Amino acid sequence: MATITFPKDFRFGVSTASYQIEGAYNEDGRGMSIWDTYSRIPGRVLNGDNGDTACDSYHRMDEDIALLKELGVNTYRFSIAWPRIFPNGRGEVNQKGLDHYHQFVDKLIENGIEPLCTIYHWDLPQSLQDEGGWKNRQTIEAFVEYSDLLFREFSGKIKSWLTINEPWCVSFLGYFVGEQAPGEKDLQTSLDVAHHLLLAHGRAVKRFKELGIPGEIGFAPNVTWYEPFSNQPEDVEACKRISAWFMEWFLDPVFKGSYPQILVDWFEKKGAKVNIQEGDMEIISQPIDILGINFYTGTVSRYKEGNGTFDCEHLDGLFDKTDIGFTIYADAFYKVLVDIKNKYGDVPIYITENGATYNQDPVDGRVMDDKRIKYLKQHLTQISRALSSGVNLKGYCVWSLMDNYEWSYGYSMRFGLVHVDYHTLKRTKKDSYFWYKKLNQNHWFEL
Ligand code: BGC
């Protein structure tokens, strides 16, 4: 039996996001978000589920913090709901919203848990969407106003910041594939949105540095690994294109100040281009202190003319899948991390999300989620491998602390270490919770 060991100062945590857990959608002055609107459009979200109540975490702060405390994590990655702070996106501040997060962050700190805060995890105020949302460059100004307020308010309390979660999902799932809010399907628009998100990120980083706020800041892109089925140049190229869509499209501008040419050319053939104004790339490529990486899946792919946007076909049948249908390819986690090191250098990395959906309910009060434990073991083994290969990894957060609102899948997909009964809101610790608790205590586990 092999033992996988982690450095003593390696940070272990769990992640959540405001819209997915908080509920209390119309309380204490919160404004509406695009997800409140989108989830109400018939047919957009499975079973018509919305985040009105979610896990009710807004009201269950003490219960949730007790779960974190017992789990023994030293880091909690959560997001702040923009519409609680600025109900109209900008302008008038909602003090009750700020008070809520002050209370929450104070309690985390009292319990020895470091907050790792995401500024934007998809709940854009609806009033900004009414003006065009991320299509409109003015939204960038609103984001800077919002970030600036958070930096000043929580200076000294929150020391680790992530500007934007998964800009790929916001831009491409939201504006090209059309599977997330606001559900549009236009390639050109998605490129504009991606560019504006990157600008919003860069402007917020710049402001953070100007204010001299103590701490570290970065963003949290999602990456996926596509491995060529063969060495044939067309398979290799097809994989390069699709990998670049997830990774280089967001990481190249931030680290290198340019978009990846392979995709610039490809999108041009599809009639779309990035609208770059003077000075944009300098803003986007502000140096960051930390990089968050969200990783779930990888696959083997090959060239197939006319297939999808990238002439690429995925051989997902080669892999086992989690209940949401994501292929399980743990080695790809190592490969992608080494690739990031080779391409972008040694910026400190936090794995800000990694986890698996297995939709089990408690039986006699117990959730025996062995498959989730197996997934976590496999992926943490790759983390340990990457650490040995010199990848500058600082921490790892499981997605998620508890089952929650899985966007267009509603409540049908369970990612949590803690089970949530959506009728009673009762929390039940799964076997994986106890397994992770032990890892937190020991900093090692047995395979
Ligand atoms: C997102 C989470 C989501 C998770 C599982 C990521 O795309 O940041 O909000 O729940 O993956 O799909």
C-alpha cells in the first residue's frame, strides 16, 4: 500500500459559490442576479430548479462553519454575491450585504479558517445585464467599483482573492454554447465577453495593487486536458485547438499579453475576432500573485472534419464517468499542471476546484460514497506527483463542501462531501467527508 504525503504547509480546503448555496434570494436588500432570471425561463434548468433557497447557507452560517471546523480545513473558498453588495450592480451600497459577509469572514477567522474569496462566481446583477451585461464595456467599470469596495472593506481579513471564476464558462457556455446564463449563442459575442472579463480581471488586479492591500490575488480558470489519439498532425492540431479554447485563450493574455494565434486564426475563419483596444493587453497582463485552477476532466480526442466548432471528436468511451458524465482521467491532472508550469512558469497555484458527482442519498443516516473517495485519491495522487515534479502547488480545495445548485442541472447533481436534503435542508456528512477530515489531520493518505 502506497502512502501519499503532502508538505506540512500545503493548504487543504473546500469550495462553494454564493448562488449555489446561499438561498435568501430576496432578503436583506439583495438585488436580482442573472441566475434568478435565467433559472425562471422554462426549459433552461432541469426541473425548473432555482437558487431561491439552495442550501439556505445565508441563514445557516454557524452550522456550515461548524462543518468546516470539524472537517479540519484551513482554507474555505467561497464567493461574494455581487447583488447583495450592489443590488443595482453599482452606485448605492447595501450595508446589510456587507454586514453579512463581515460576520461570516470574522467567524471563519475566529475558527482558524483562512478565507479564499472569489469576487465573481457568475451571479451578475440583473440590472447590469439589462444594460448588456458582459457584452458592455461599462460592466468592467462596475466590476472595478465592486472589487474596490471589497478590497477596502475586507483588507486585512481576506488575504487571498480570486477575481473571476471560470471565464470560459461565463463567456463560452453563457454566450456561445448557450447552456448557462444568459444563454446566448453567438461566437463573436462570446469573444467580446471573454475579452471584457479578462479586462475586468486585469483592472481589479491593478486596483488591488494600487491600494496596497496586503495579500495575494489571481483568477480561477477551468482547464481540461485533450490528448491526441495519434501522432498524426491533424489529431495533434485538433487537440491543440480545443485545449487552447479552455486554457490558452485565458492564460496567454494574462501571462503573455496576447491571445493564442492558433485560435485567433481559427476564429477568424469562423468570422469572429477579438476587438482589442489600445492598452487592453497591458491591463489584462498585470502580474498576478496566485493562479487558481479548476480541474475535473480530460479525454482523448482526434480530428474529425466538420465536427463541432474545432473539427474535433472526443473518445470519451475510453473512460469511466462520474454521474454528471465527466470522464475520469486523473493522469491528465498531472499533465495539465506540468504543461502550465512549462508554459507560464512558477506562479503559485491553488487547485480551487476538483471533485466528483455521485448522486447518493443517505441510507440509515450514512452516505457510502466510495467512488468519490476513489476519485479524490486518484486526483490527489497526481497533485503529489506534480509537487514532486516541481509544480509550485500551494493548496487544494474540493468542490464542494456540500451538495448544491449545479447550475443548469439544478439540484440533480451532487458534488458535496456533505449531503443536503433539499426538503428539510438537513446536512449529512458523507464517508468522503470523514476521509478528507483524516487527510486534513494527517497530511497523508493511503492508496
Ligand atoms: C464551477 C462550479 C460548478 C462545478 C461543477 C465549475 O464549473 O465553478 O460552480 O458547480 O464546476 O460543475
